[in-house]
Amino acid sequence: MGTYNFKLPDIGEGIAEAEIVEWHVKVGDVIEEDAHLADMMTDKATVEMESPVAGKVVKLAGEVGDQIAIGSVLVEIETEGDAPAPETEEEMVIADGAEEPTEEQEEELPAVMDDEAEEEPTPAPEPEAAPEPAGEAKGEKVLASPTVRQRARDLGIDLSKVKTTSDRVRHSDLDAYLMYNGGSVSHGGSATRADETIKVVGMRRKIAENMQAAKRKIPHFTLVEEFDVTALEDTRAMMNKDRGDNPKLTVLPFLITAMAKALPAWPMLNATYDDDKNVVTRHGSMNLGMAAQTDSGLMVPVIKNAHSMSVWQLAREIGRLADEARSGKIARDDLQGATISLSSLGPMGGVTSTPVIAPPQVAIIAVNKMQELPVIENGELVAKKKMNLSLSCDHRVVDGWDAASFLQEMKKFVENPIRLLS
């Protein structure tokens, strides 16, 4: 028998320690070679640790949330025969896992979604079963359907005390009982649940730290403008109808194109601010950070050179980055280098929002939900599709006039699809 000490390898340049995000083994487990041991997170990425040997796990370095120094023993494994010699740092097995957004890419609103969510069909209501003997008090038999019986249990009502004018207790009888006994009429009580304590670790911890730093350092202001997207939606529907092999267009590629066309006149929004050096860099290319919700938390992939892409190319790149982020296979380079960000909750978005800037960027746009609203046009009442865009800016770099002017420039393109796509 031998013992193999699996040491935490050098995950990245300049990294001194890594956090245990999740253990995939426990003491006593018998594992095969290449078994998934743990997920470790640094400021740059989350990586999977795989065992180079087979054997029995006899010791783990710590608990979820603990910081482990590079080069220290992470897992102690008992092996058959002599333990193999430890690998060099270059030979240690590290499988690329889900990438962690750096501080540049964190932002408030999460998710890139189609603006046309599919509605799930509403299930047909279950018919009430035939009356059955209900729980009784003092030997009395009470008739009630299963749904009435369950509701009474949820509300803590003794059915034998409920008066009824029929042969069984009905929902209306429960309503009357509640009203006359100081309760409220409700067809859906909920049971009390125990408190749950959750340790904030991994990506959730990094998001919390980055958001706290952003709100502490950056003097935010948010401007909201209403856009008429009626013509744009007609154009989008027409293009989707004859899209061929192209991906389905949501409203996002059009908004990104409008941003790219408006930014040259207002370059201070497509910029990054170095706090330490007090230097603002106005970027010539628009690298767009795009919020995407994943099972691990918010990630912000970056569409590089978004200003040079067509709406079809943008749609394809949005789909690729969102899929890779959610599957945990996104490359580190795809999470870095954003110069301005866009966040959208699609049809779940509110009427307005106040997105948080991801430093060192100085601006972020949040896309709110689309609504069909009545509008007076040429003396007549007509229906128009409206959408609010919320623009948050760093007031150290961007003035209110500049932000308002940028949104008005965007509006010229969004409300005139021919000009936008020309």
C-alpha cells in the first residue's frame, strides 16, 4: 500500500490560493484514475481537479468555502502498491470547467433571453373526487372532497366544526368559516417552512464582492428612455419569416447594432476607467458584455468587435456564448475585455430598472419588457409597441447630457429600421 498526496497545482499565473467550491468525493470513497475530485475557484476561473491515480480517499484538505494554498495537499489517496511519483505542475491534470466572470464582467441584471418566451399550457383543473369520509372530531363523520380536505388541513380547520347546507363541506363553506372566525378567504394556504442557511461561496461570493465594489466606488446615475419598437418588430418578424439557415432574431441584435452606430458620436460611454491611474480609455471597438444566467450564477460573455457584425452574425454569437456559458464550457477569453455591457430579462423584464455598472466599464444598458400601449397619433387612438431602455453611467466620466444624447441617437436608429440596417 502507498499514499499519494494530490497537491493543488498552479492554476494560473499570479494565483496564490484557490477556494473549494464543491467536493465530488468524500473520505472513504474508492475512486478510479481521472475521477473528479473537486471544483476550485480563483479570481479568474473555476476549474475541475481530477485524480491522476486510482485508490481510496483518506483525507480532504478542507470544507466548501475554504481557501487552499497552491502547492499544498488537497486530497490524500491510498493506493495499491507503491505510490507513483507526484507529477510536475505542468503534468497535473486540470480539466477546464465553468469560467468565472472577472470583476470586469459582473453586472446587475442577469440573463439573455428571447423576447418571445414560450408559454406553457395551463393544465386542466383536476375534477373533485367523490365525497369521502373526512377527518372527524368527537366521532362525527364529515364528507368532503380531497381538495377541500387538504385545504382544511393546510389552514388548520377542524371540518367537524364547519357548518354546511349540503351533504358535504365545500370550499364556500370554508370561506364562510374563515370570515366568521376572523380569518381571510384563501384557496391556497402554504405550510410554514424551516429557515435555511446557505454559505455564500464560489461564483455567488465573487458576484457579491464585485457588486459591492461597484456600488461603493462608482457614483451611478440611471436614465430611462421610452422607445417605439413597432416598426422594428414588424421588420424582425419579416426577417425571421424568411431566415433560412440563420438563427431566429430576437430584439437584442437590433439594439446592439443601434448601440454600435450611436457610440462613435458619444465615445465617452464606450470607455474604461482606471481608478488607480485616473485614466479614461475611450475604445475604438465595441466589445459588448452580455449578461447570461447560468445554474452557477450570472456570467457575462463578451461579443468581441460587435460593431463589425450584422444582426444575423450577432444572433449567432449571442446563441453560442449563452449556450457555452450555461454548459460551463466557455473559454476564458470569451469572458474578458468588455468595453460596455447590455443586460436583458426579455419578457420577464420590468417596466424599468437600474443596472449596476461592471468596473472598469463606465456604462451599461438594461432592456426592459416590451408592451403594447394605447397612443394618440394624429388625433386617433392606436396601439404601439413600446420598450424602455435603462442606461446607467459612471458620473465621474459621463455627464447627464451625454447619456441623454446617446439614448436619443440610439432612438433614431431603433425607431427607423431602414436606417438601422443600411
